[in-house]
Amino acid sequence: MVPLIGFFKYNFLLNLKFTHHTKAVAFADDLVIISKAESIPEAENITNSEVCKISTWARENKLQFNEQKSQVMLLRRGRRKENKEIKIYLNNRPLIQVNSMSNLGIIFDHKLTFKEHMNYMSGKCTKLIFALSKSAKLNWGLQHAALKAIYTGAISPLLLYWAPIWHKAIDTASNKLKLIRVHRLINIKIAKAYRTVSNEALSAVTGLTPITIKIQEASQ
């Protein structure tokens, strides 16, 4: 019953009267507070006020949030000449400000370029493909159908994970190229082809839809 009681208490937290500038999002034991403001001083005032409400609620319910495991990130776009430091306090202690943080498997950076997420995702998939390639030599090991099934069931879902959130990141050439390289690599392994074969020819041989098209489909 303890987890169930904890769940109900957490639900009451989400029902606190936050201002219209703030939204609280929770998953399992993680809590994200998102506040919108026109300036950094305003963001500090709004966020600190909301965090104070949460701290008061926690004390009343004999709970405590660990300030050492909590972080703050300032999301901003453009090149406004403004102080880029924000001071948010939890349990009367300042929170560490970071330029990126992971939430539900997505790495958000302070400019929402998703560059770090692209690097992490492409690197993880590349390692997985090379691990599989050790079992898929030219004349033995995993065959075309098996590799294609692994790509469809394991690698493709990793590449498309939460694509509706970050799909615009591939408008940046460097991010787009990283995903294309991953897709090309698995195409070469499946087709057992030379590296000089074009992407178009590889897709025709393997029957795999280009990754950029898959991202567009997943984002709709």
C-alpha cells in the first residue's frame, strides 16, 4: 500500500494552484516544473514562488525533495543580451544550473537544438549495429531477413523515439547527416554491400524507407 499512498499524494501535488505561467509534469518519481516568462528576473520570481509551494506541500505531507539531485535549466532562443544565469532555490539551497538534461529518454538542451540527443541516439545505434555486424559476416552469421527484422524491431524504434518532439531538429544539416549515416550503415550490413554503393541503391535493395521519411511520418 505504500506505493499506492505515495501515488495519491503525488497526484495532489499536481493539483496545486500554480499560476498560468507554470505547468507541472510528473512521471514515476520525477517532477518537472516548466515556467514561462518574458525575462530572467521574472522567471526567477515565478519559479521560486512555485517551488516554494511545492516545498510547503512536501513538508505538510512529510516528504522531501532532494536539492542535490534537482537541476534548473534556462530555455532560450535568439541572441538576447541578457544575463544567462538563473537562481532557483529548493530547501533554501540554490539548484545547479545546467545546459542540458534528460527526461523520459530525451536530452533537452538549453536552445532546444537536440544536438546532444542526436549525438547520443546515433552513437548508441551505431554501437548496436557494429555489435550485430560481428554476427553477420559475408558468408555466415545473421542473414538479410534476420538483420532487417532486428533493425525494424530494435534500431528503428530507437531512432524514432519521441520523434514528434524533436523532428524539426533534422532541419539542421549536421543532425540530419548523423541519422542518415546510421541508416546507411545498417543498409550496408543488411545488403552486405560495398561502402561505395549509393544510399538510393541501398534502400532499393533492402526495402527500408529512408530515415528522414520515417521521421516525417512519425511526427504526423
